[in-house]
Amino acid sequence: MGDPAGGLCVSGWFPVLITLFKGVHIAALILWCAGLLALPLMLSRHDPAGTAAEYSRIRRATHTTYAILVTPAAVVAVVAGTWLIFFREAFVPWLYAKLLFVAALAAAHAWIGHLVVQVAEKPEKHRLPRSYLPITAVGIPVIVILMLVLGKPDLWDFPLPGWLLEPQGGQLPFDVPKR
């Protein structure tokens, strides 16, 4: 399992574990992002003047997609991605930029969830935004995340305030992984 010195055995199960987490992370991301792109299109099919059966079918489809597919995929993607950060010790600037856009994607997720709830609870009174707005709110973070992950740009020269670049001498309440 580990070497006699107490470290991780990199030649054993650890690379397999990283590959497994990457696969789960990517699969969950595909479901999460595809669902977030599909939901605004599904919601745009809702017509308040339609029959009760049509309304019920679209409401059930959007709710099921959001609650059973998209939200669990988001949780799995975030959990697997968080583990990968620590497994790979990937504490680099491009990753922090990626996490900022993951937060934007999570905000878009919450907004689309709000729209799904509005359709369900206030069928006569709700007014959905045009579908291109939530699609754009999802698409921009997804594209930037892909650019950051695939390009892994060197962001060390990005102009940041000095207090972000230099240790401040404070003690963290936990051990920071060493490279």
C-alpha cells in the first residue's frame, strides 16, 4: 500500500485512483454542463396558454432533469474535482482562475434551478428570460474553464496585489501540502 517511509506508493494503486477520479470528474462535468445547457431550452417550451397536460409534462421533465440528473452530477463533479486538486497537488494560478469560473457555473446552476421552481410554483405569473441568457450564463464559464484546463496558462505574471503574492507570516489551522 505505501512505502516503508510512510509515503504514498506512486507506482501502485495511486495512479489508478487518479485516473478513476478524472474519469468520474469528466463524466459528471459532461452531464452537468449538458443539463444546464438543455434546461433553458426545455423551459422555453413552456407555454402558459397550453393545456394542463402539456404544462405538467414540461414541468415534470424540467424538475426531474434538474433534481435527478443535473444537481447530482454537479455535486459529483465538484467532489471528484476537489479530490483531484489534493491528489495532484495542483496549487497553481490557473487552477484558482478555474475555480472562480466553477463558482460562476454554480451560480448559473442556482439561477436555472430558480427558474425551474418559478415555472412549477407560479405557472401563470412567471416570466422566463429568453433562453439565450441562461445559456450564455452557462456557456461563458464552460468555455473559459475548458481554455484554462486545456491550456494551463502561466498566470504567475498576472498583476496581483503584493499581499496575495507574499506570505504574511500567519499560521494556518492545518498543514499545507508540500511539493
